[in-house]
Amino acid sequence: MAKKLMKGNEAIGEAAIQAGCRHYFAYPITPQTEVAEYLARRMPEVGGVFLQAESEVAAANMLFGASSSGVRVFTSSSSPGISLMSEATSYIAGAQLPVVLINIVRGGPGLGGILPAQSDYFQATKGGGHGDYHLLVLAPSTVQEAVDHVILAFELADKYRNPAMVIGDGMIGQMMEPVEFPSGPAPVPPPKPWATTGARGRGQNLIRSLFLNPDELERNNLEIKAKCDQMMREEVRFEAYRAEDELEVLVVAYGTMARIAKTAIDALRSEGRRVGLLRPITLYPFPMTQLHEAATRARAVLVVELSTGQMVEDVRWAVEGKAPVHFFGKTGGNIPTPEDITQEIRKVM
Amino acid sequence: MAQTNIIFKKPESLTDRITHYCPGCTHGIIHRLVAESLDELDLRERTVGIAPVGCAVLSYHYFNCDFQEAAHGRAPALATGQKRSRPETIVFTYQGDGDLASIGAAEMIHSANRGEKITIIFVNNAIYGMTGGQMAPTTLPKQVTSTCPAGRQVDQAGYPLRVAELLATLVTPSFIQRVSVHSPRHIIEAKAAIKRAFAYQAEGRCFSLVEVLSTCPTNWGLGPLEALRWLEENMIPYYPLGVKKTPEDGPEG
């Protein structure tokens, strides 16, 4: 398929269709509303379901019902909307169902602002809703990667029967870039014999997150834990950029911040400075061992985020004191320039 | 040759489990009416039930069909997701007054207003049962509960919600009826209403909701027979029985 110039939000909508998803339930919120607008046109063309729910609470619970029925289903929202969806997300994780959530993050807390932010890292990677579970979280840094991650998220959600999130900031949603969709037929989801399709010729299929017997609830939670452990073994994705040798500074950044950081690194490399980047692509599972290994070759680590410091906690955990971990963050919708990052790298050299 | 005609049996749509409901509670009767309706319309193998949070949270153990267990109040949203994804399934929610009329009010109104082809069995016993007898949106004026120990004060808590009448004001075509299960005659009427609601869904006609006035002897502090009398004397005057809306009425306005 030829490359096509698309806005991030629209490319995300098309990617879901290319992944074989025909069910979308959502509620409008800036800066991701174009996903809904795109699918309001596109879903009917492919015989799919587009439904504008009365709230994010309802939209996420429609995902719960649709996923239980065995279909591929997704929603998109932005930070305050994701907070409302977190109720259903917890139930969906507890019931071990595959769904895909898109969070085009805006500044918080509260109503915050509508400009780009990475301040939902905690919410995305540490749970969001109540209970023992994790989302599988993919963080694209380009529109093309957003497309690839949406398709991958459906595969991984089905593989693990666990909710998967693609998290981008407003820049990913709003900017236009050339994208290419995979050619060939849409991937075929695995069989879902557990789905609520009507008990014809079989016993009852039951989808629930309620286990009043403590042994049963413990068993369910240990199953979820085992899946998270498997994700840690099999699904960690990251990019190492000019980070192969001994480093003066190892920069750690994800999403759009990693792109800006690369420009800063290129500038410093052209001066002969040994700086590199490690970009987590899966925020959960986090590339703990890879980051630890890279940090042992670095004199200092600098974490750059569009927040007051969230991922930096996981970085410190991964680095385990092998190098000092510094932080540079912008918040409120302000975005650092490559020069800002260059200057911060120089400070910690 | 000897011939045995079975003229009465447990519905296929019920399991053999003993329910956890309190003595005198009418949930058991309402479960049976739903199950008989599914049997008689031959819908069991196509049916997906959505359980609420409340006394009927474990109802999935008692119905012999596929089930999902929702978060408090969200059953109509799950039902929407199920029905939109697999329109060939018959989808019903079974919800109490706290679940449907309080925390789930938005999901109730909007699923009805979109005309989702689902059936809601709404069990109204004027109190929160599972949490132990707190005020519900349907608790009657002056009715005593653990969170309105002096009786429901309408200047503070407002008047009880009449769900059937409220939903009947929507322009979208639907079938809405309020019934009661406090006497054999009323149980027969309730069965007819529930069966009619499922028949509309099977025909792909409309949203349907049957509000069933029900007792809670435990939290009302009454014996089972006293509770049936209390329902008749106190609830029916405030919650008049009858058909509130049918799809034959057509959209108004």
C-alpha cells in the first residue's frame, strides 16, 4: 500500500479497521475527537459498529460487553476520559478480556489543559483502576508507529486476554505524517470459546470479575500476575539510539520526547560528545534489564518527560544506583526544544 | 402403553442451584418468570444475561444461559456492547432499584433513548437490599431505612423516582410496563408482561423494560406475608401498575 499523509488521530482509526476491528464505542474529548469523527464515517463503510456513548463510563462498559461477546473492540479518549473509563478497565482486566484503549494524553490533573502531556504515565502503567492488574502499554513516537502499535495492541490484547493501551500525547494525535498500512488481509483473531454467544449445545459461558471465595479471587489474580510476568519476558520493546558504547550521558525518553531528544543527541554527537538514548516503547512491560545494562555503561542518566517526573521513578528502579539519575520535565502543555534538552544534557555531563 | 404427561417442571432456563435469597424474597419468583418466558419463546440458547450489583449479583448461578457480571449500574452499557456486537443474541439485564435508578440512571435513560433492542427486568423493592437496607431512589416518603432512620424526608431526598413513567416520556418507541408479584393474579400478569418484552426483542422491535414491584422482608423488618401486604398497601398507590408505553404507540412529536 502506498504512503498516505494522515493526521495521527485518523491514522489510529484506520489502523484499528486494518486490524480487523469493527466495533468502536467512544465519547468526544479534545485532543482525540478526530478518531471518533473518522470512524463515524469509516465504520459504516466496512459494516462495523460506531456508537457515540453517553459518557466515557458507558463507552468503556460497552467495550466490556462487546469484548465479552468475542469481538475485537476499542475506544479512544484523552486523560479525563480515561479516568472515567478506569472503572470498566479494572473490571475488564479482572474478567481477563481483550480490549484496546487509546489515550491521547492532555495536561492534568483535573480538566488541566488540551495541550500535549505525558502526565498519565502513572495511570497507564500502574493500574488506573483498582485491584491487582496492569495494562499492556505501547508508546509510539511517530504517526507511523501509532498505526503499527494499534495493530499490535489488538494482537497482544488477544494473546494475553488483557486490556492494552496505546498512549500518545496531543502531538501524535494532531500532527500529520506519511503512513503506510500493512498490505494483505487483516489478521485473524484467535478463537474465543469463552465468549457469550448463547449457550447452544454447550454449558454456560460466564464473564465476571467477582470471586467471593478468597481462593478463587487469589487464583484469578495470580493468573493475571502470571500474564504480566510473561509480558515482561516476551513483550518488552525499546529502541537504543546511538547508545551502544560507553556514554557520558544516557537519555531516557519515550514518545514525542524521544524524537526531540534524538535531535539534541545528534547535535552533541556532532561535537564528539558520547551521548545516547534509550526509548521505552512498551511502558508496561518496562525495559528494566535493558535500561539497567545501558546505565552501567553511562556516567549519568537524564530522564526527559512532559510531566513533573513519572517515568523517572521506574528509571531509578531499573538503574539501581549504577549511575546518577537526573530529571528534566516540562508540564502544562509546554514542550522543550532540542536546545533545551541539549542544555540539560550538558548540565549533567 | 403407559404414558406420562409432564404438565409442570422447573424451566430449562433455570439451574438446579439453591438461591441465596432471604426467605420470603420475591427474586425467586421473578427469576422463574424470566426463565419460563425464555423457555416458552425458545430463546435460552441465544440469551445473554447481564447481572447487576445488588442482591441479584449472583443471579448468573441461577440462570442456565450465558452471562456477564457488570459493575454497579452499568448493565445496560454491557448489554449495548453485547447486542450491538451480536444482534442475534437476546440480551437482558436484571437490575435492582439502586443499581438501575441511582448509580445507573444515565445508562438506563440512554440505552432506552437509543432504542437498544434489549430487555431490562427492573426489580423495585424500595430499598438497597444487599448492603443491608439503605435508602434507594425508590424508597417511599416517610419510609424508614438505615440511612433515613427518621423516614425519607422529601424536602431533603426528593420524591421517589417512577422509572416506568420516566422512561415512557421518551419519544423513542419502547415497551414499558409496571407489574407486581404480591399475589398469584399479579404474578400471572407479571409473567405476561415479561414474556411480551422478550417477544418484542426477539422480533427486533424495541427497547423493553418491565418494572416489577418486589418485597424485601428482611430489610423492611416484616414477615413475608406482611411484606406482601405492605407492598400492596404502600407501593402500588405510589407506583401504579399497568402498561406505560408500547411500540405500537409510535414516536410522538
